[in-house]
Amino acid sequence: MRISKVVDDDTQQLIAYKIYRAGAGGSDIRMIWMDGRPHPPEYAAHTWPGFSTGEWEGAMLTVHTTHIKEGGFNATACPPATARRSPSTSSATATC
């Protein structure tokens, strides 16, 4: 796993964290957007990694992920049977 920062070339402000993970089944890139952008509308495409935004709360990074493709794994790699979806949003919370 490799984690790198994505910064704005002009301002050098943090835009996102890019997480690259390689495994036997292929590689995966997850972006955690840190620039305050909103989540896409409900009808936008859902993907395996979903759409993630984050914010620092002291020394802890809190990540909110939506738009996870049904039948996929959530951010904690829990299988779908252990993830609960909120009826009013497309966000998932892990219980495993």
C-alpha cells in the first residue's frame, strides 16, 4: 500500500490523499478528497471504492464514503452482509 498527498501546484494546499493498493487480484486507487468538495448527487455513478471525503479531527482522520457499488466492499473491507446502508443516503457503515 502506498499513500501520497495530492497538492495544488499553485497554493501547495492539500487536495486529497491518494491510496494505491496492489494485490493478487489487481490494483486499486482510492482518493480521499480533503478540499471540502461536496459528494455527488444520488443518481451519479456508484463505483467499487465509492466517493470519499475526509477531515482531520485532532490527530484522527474521519472519512465519509458514499456511492459504493452494491455488492462491493466498504472502506473497511467488510463484506456487504456486514455493511448497513442508511435509507436516506448511499453511505455505508461497517459493523464488522
